[in-house]
Amino acid sequence: MQLQETQLTVGVWPGPRPPPSTVDSVLYKKRSGAVTEQPRMREDCCPLSWKSTRTIMPSLVGVALLTLALSTPTLAFAPIGGGGASHVTITGSALLQKVKETCRAVAEEAGHEFNPTGSSPEELVQACLGPRATGEVSGAKFHSALQQIYAQNGLVDRDFVNSAPHHFNSEAFYEGRGLITEGIAAIKASIRQENFQAARETLGRVLHTLQDFYSHSNWVELGYTEPYINLIRPHLPLENLADVDTATCTDCPSASCPNQMLPEILKDKTLTSGYMGLYSSAKPKGKCSHGGAGDLTSTAIPRGGISKDQRRSDNVLLHNAAVTAAGDASLQLLEDIRLSAGNNNFLRMMGIARSSVVCFVIDTTGSMSDDIKEAQSVVYDIIDSKKGTQDEPSEYILVPFNDPAFGPMVRTTDPEKMKREISKLKADGGGDVPEMCLSGLQLALTGSPSSSHIYVFTDAIAKDIHLKDSIVALIRTTKSTVSFFMTPTRRRRRSLKAASFVDYKDLALASGGQAIEVSKSQLPQATDVILDSSTSALVTVLQRARNAAREETFPFVLDESLKNITIYITGSSITFTLTNPGGVSQTQNQANGKLGTIQTVGNLRRIRLNPDRQLGRWKINIKSPQPYTLKVTGQSTITFIYDFVESFGGPHPGYAVLSGRPQAGQPATLKLSAIGRKGASSMTVEGVGLALVSGPEAITHSTLTDMGNGDILVTVSTVPEGEFVVVLKGTDKVSNSEFQRQSTTQMSVSKVNIQATVGSSVEPGEALALPFNVMTQGAGGTYTIDARNDKNFHMEYPKKLTLTTGKPANATLKIKPPASTKSGTDVTLTIETKSSDGANSNYVVLRLSVVTKITDFYPPLCEVVTVLADDCPQDVSQCGPFRWALTANLTDGNGTGIESISLSQGSGNISHTALSATFIQAQYNASCCSQIVELVAVDKAGNVGKCYRSIVHSGVPPALSLSMQLWLCLLVSVFAVRP
């Protein structure tokens, strides 16, 4: 199993290892003998356990499911040698299986079947969103969500290569579980606040650590086949751990022994893991090593290693067992998160959504009354016209700004709530011309999911223009598209400088959006752009910008899959001729021509092609004495996602996603996923290149390495100078037609690099230290450092660093959220560096989760106390007219309190007494045809408790004739085990 991790053994404790935090402090005391273990619920007292004994069965993922998994770069997360499974294949299989299970549950609850027409992500998403929604839907967001999880999973091998707890090396069991416990709490808190990207990133890291336990410990050597559930149940003790003085392994000079465990370790079922040393061979006497060429401890007796990262001839059975256990453990963790979050939020975390988020950033100063009314009208139109289709937005976001205030951000999936919120906006205040436009935009970029469509309405220049570089960094990181609708009033037009509008134009172009300048009376016509882009599966075929006053012809290819094709041209004094592959042309003077309809408003020309347009190579010739932009879009499920990556070395080398700009003077590397109409097999990628948006049409070509399933490692030897985009060309096998696609977000290279890592969440009221380093391949000297966060939390960092060419300069940033910060708050932190002459700059964008320390690790208790099924017939075919009922008692003891009670199985009706009570009674009533029920109780800390009952194969199941004595015994046990 390529769970490629290596560790540096920093030191050896002379006795039992102290715990890293209070999470395992009680358990640590039990292990060291300081206290005795408190008894849990005793079977002799309460013979019927409160929790379900149902377990997640081993994952048997078929070929159809595996074809959904995104493959990986040659070195990043795939086996280096020897074959076997990797973190990505294990994670991908578990995620895809859990998504399918969740989609099926949602479909059954809605009363329709879940029947994907194929195994591609597109077909899975289409089936999951329901057959009642018409139209096509792209699988790109699902792909992106998977890639974010995979990327963070892989980064553990780079950023925490020397951390034993992150890999369960060196017997760091308590510390490793502490990381898992902290991570699960952060995931659940982030989901509660709808910060799904933060949840995904943490999930990737937690899954890496959890999976490493099965490869790096002797769990499978001890004969265990089920996952160690105690790793994700912090209220359960870690049992039978080897002490630091306990020898665990035999010597293996050949480093290829099938099982190095000492006989007494196997007999006593003692748990241990391999020690790892990158720079030292020292390890406690008699201890196992991790093994491998990078582990120096593997040369110290006992030699060898117990890592099952790779499948070799001597460890095939153990490797396969570790892969199975790691996969099942991943499923258990995902199920816990799903039950805590609920089906809909779990799917939202996984990127299962109809279309991109629609976000409005609106100036509410005194002169904006007409603009606000038009924005309101557009929102109403989007909601009313797209309801029930795949084009219905998955989320709505509203950010008002004024001067000096901006926000708060309103975020909702409820279209009626969005109508109510935007109807509350009133034009008021302002005074001086500049407003806090970029502050509002920054809030939208940090609060919206990636690839959102953001529309800014304003009639004033930006007072906070100092945020421009930060906005560009956020645009590049989130790949969101920003369009400006600017309506300068007569009073303001006299004060408006051309350069200020250029600032908005620069930001729009950097994101692939539009900068539209119209009068207030023309605004209703211009907002058709919003309706065009508020759609599922929106793709860009071509986008270019020109500053020189010259004539130029732009070719582009239209394929059979494209629908609703629209061409946008912004600029003044423009003439153009559009020509199709058959030679038919239409000019700007023909509003309704043979090729389409042309709408002109302000500086915008919008050309909507006729539905019967020809396939193949089109061209548009444009003449203008002024700067202009050109954009060709359409609706198609043929698309791609990408990230610029950089290689990293060490025992397990790979590729890490770049947060900032690629390095100048070096080849650029991209990891690209091509997405076809019916998966990767339905398309052929023929070329990937980089093209200047504002320069010649020449495209820098590249070398492609096919990783399978549509994943491609792209190496570009010569990167263009200036702002560029990614261009993809290929053939759609479904229609046998050529296609071309282009990324929207512009990128450029830099000679300076900045790198930082988020290792953990931060508690409210506590400071978190974030180390970062800056290095330049250009001229050395003084570089400024500027850091911002979207919550305005207090930060301390050096404002300047002195760099020497080729040598990293290390520094630390400290950030402290107020004690009143709500748990689950997501903080977006941008760190920028710039040379003294401004010639070189770069940035890194980080996400921090603020999570209150969890003290309640115990799940709610749920006990079935009565089952009334006397009327249910033995013959299930006669079940129709009959019903059965169940009563359950629930409590969270002295924990945080039960927050929700729901059904994870069963199609009946459930009711319950007030959740605010210490003891809650739930009533369930169902048809005798629905013979299984599982109640799920989630407390305010996200802990999940369940109780399960089945009346299958029994006409009248034996009632759980629990007396009040047993129920009281249960409660006594609960309060006894809670701290």
C-alpha cells in the first residue's frame, strides 16, 4: 500500500509517552497506571447495548466505481515501486462509495430511484441530483472536491514528513489519535458553518493519518481484519499498547521478512508501530523500524521494517489486509461525518451541486437606487425562471457595501430567503465618490465556494484600491469569475478617472469576467449576462483582450456538445465580422442575422448564436481604435480542471499544488483532469498549452503524460511572459467532433516564491504561529511582507525580509482570533511579498479553521424501550394495511446536549419530545412493509449516537421488555463514564 510516509525520530521518552493534549490525558493516565480505567456500560447490568453493533462491511468497489476515481501523478501519491494501493486510491474508493450510498439514500427519501446511466462522475452527479431536474449538469465541481481532498492528503508527506503522529510512526498512538480527534471536530464545525472547502482540506489530512495506522502499525499482523474503531471514538481507550521498554520485533537482515513480530507480541496482541529516522539510526532497544531506503533505523538491530506501504513479494497478504482495513476505516470515518452533517450537507461538501454559486456585491450608497432595483429584478428572474432545472443555483450570496461599512455577507440555499434579503437593500449615505468596493469583493471571494460567479454593481471608484493585489491573489486561488456592472452618475462621472475603471477592468479580465459600463437606464439590458452565466456546465471556448488599435482575426472551434453559445465583446467603436465554417458571415450592423442575434448596450455587444449553428472552425474579425475584450462561452459537460503543481523531494517525493504563481525561468507543471460527457473514455485530449490573453495567438505547447481516467501531467518547457491561460484541445468521441476549452483565470510567473503550511486549527482567544519562508531566484535585497485576513483578526509578522538569491528566509506570522469567535469559522489568510522595485511579487493563500476545544467526546445514548409489532403479518406480501411502532429513550447525559434526531434508515414518521430536555423520548411509526429503522442522535459537539431495530423475519419480534430498572442502570452507566 503506497501510504508513503517517513519520519524523523526526534527523541525517545524514557518512559510512557506524555499525551499531546487533554484529548487523551485520561487515557494516558490509565496507560501509565496513574489511574484505573473507569468501567464503561457493563453487559451484566444492561445486556442490551445502547449502540448499534452494525459495522461497515469491507469495501468491495467494482470496476464501475473505480473508473470514477481520479488517478494521480507518477510520483505524487502513487506507489514509488513494488505496486499496490495508494492513499488516493483508498481515499477515492471510500469517498465514491459513500457518495453513492448518500445519493441513493437521498433518492429513496425523495421517492425516486437512483439509477446512474453510467459510471462517470457526470452521470453520477446527474443521477444524484434527481431525474426531475431538466438539463445537463457538469461533474467539474465533484472532480474539484475530490482533488482538493487528494491534494491535502498528499501534502502530509511533504509538510509533516518529520512528524511521527501524522503517520502513526514511532508508537505515537495517543498523539496520532489526538490529530484525528481534532481534525474530525474541525470538519464537523466547518460543515456546520457551511465552510465546505475548509472541511474538505481537513478531511484529506485526517484520512492520511488514519490510513497510515494500518500500514505503519502491526494491527493486521495481529490478525485483526476490522478497523480499530477506537481511533475515531476518543471516549474509548487505546488498549494494549507496547511500552517504550517492550521489545517488539525480530531481526531481519534481508529486510524482506513476512512478519517480524516477536511471538509474545503476537500472543498478547500488543500494538506497536515502526520507528522512523531520516537523520539518525537511533531507536529504543528491540523496537521495529518503519523500513525502506530512507529509514536509517532499519539498519539498527532489529533490522528490517514493518511498513506495508508498498506491495512486495514478501508482504502481499499483509499489504492487501492493510489496504482493506484502511479503506474500511475511511468508510467508518466518512459515515460518522455524514450522520453528523446530514445527507445534503455531506453532498455539498463533496461538490454535488447543480451549478456555480451566484453572488451579488452591491453598492448601497445614495445614488444606487436604480441599480439595486435592477439587481433585485435579476435575482427574482434567476430564481423564478431556473427553479427545478439543473441551472437552478445551488447557493445565493449577497454582500452589500457602502462607506465606510461593508457586509455582512448573506449566504443561503433558500431562494425565497435570498428574495427577502435582497429586497431589504436600500440606497443611503455615501457622500464622497470612492466606496469600499474591494472590501466587499474580498468578503465575497473568501466567503464563496471556488468557481463562483460574482457580480459587482457600483457607480463609484474604489476607495480601498490598496486591496487590488490581494483581490488578484484570491481570484487566482478560487478561480471565481468577477464581472463589474458600472453605472457612473453625471456627478460621479466628472470625478471618475479612466485609471479607476481600468482597475475594475483588470480584475474582471484576470478572472475571466466582464467589465461593463452602461447608463442606469441601460442596466436592465446589460444584466442578461448574469442570466447567461447563471447556468450549469458553463464553459469558456475563447477569451482574449487587446490594447493595440489594429485589426485581428480570432479563430475558435465549436463542437456538437455546446449549447447556448454566446459571444461577448466589450469596448468602444468596434466593428466585427463573424464567419461560420461554411463561409456565411454577419456584421455588427445586422441585429438579427443568419448566424445569431446581436444586442448592443453601453460598451457591451452580446451575440447569441442560433441553435442550428454549424460545427467546426469559426472566426471573428475585429477592428477597433480602442482596447477591447472578446469572450466565447457555451454550455457543455466537456470541460477540465487544473492546478499548477511543484515537485517535492524526500523519502516519498511527489507533487504539491501551488497556492501562488509558478516560478519564472523554470518549466511549469500542471495536473489537469479532462472531463467528458460520459467520463474520460468519451474524449481524446490532443493538446494542452498556455496562451497569452493580451498577446499573439501563439500557444506554448507542452509534453503530456497520460495518467489514466482523464488525468494528465502537463509539462510546459517555455512559459509565456505575461498573463496567460490554459488551453485544451481534443475530440469528443460521442459526436466525433473537435473541441476547444480555455481556463478563465489568468496566471503569470514570478522569480520569488513564498511557502507556508497550516498544521492545525486554532482555538478562539488563542494565538497560532504560522511559519513561512520566502525565496527568490531573482535579485536579492529587501522584500516587503503584507498579510491580510478576511476576519480582521489581530496578526503579528515581520513587515520586511532581506533575501539572498537562492536561499530561503524564514519568518513566523501569529494570528489570534477573539475569544468570542464562533466555532467553525473559516479564516482566509493571504501573505504577499514584493521586491523593493515592485518587479517581483508572489503570494500564498491559506485557510484556517477556528474550532472551540472539544470536551464532550461521548455520543448520545439511544435505547429502544418498546416495539409494538403485533399486527405485522408473517407474510410480508400482506403488510400493506398494517403498521408497527417503536419508542426509544435518548440522552446526552451531562454532555453538550442533543441537537438533532433523525432517521438514517426507515420510511416511517418520527416525533420526539423537546430536545432541550435531559431525557428525550422518540416515537416512530411505520408501515409493516418498512421493517428496519435506525435512529440517529447528534449532539452539539457533533458526536453521533444510534439505535437500530429490525422486525425482519419475525411476525411479532420479542419486545425489548426493558424495565425502568434497566433504563436507570443505563443512565447510571452514562454518568459514570463521563468526565
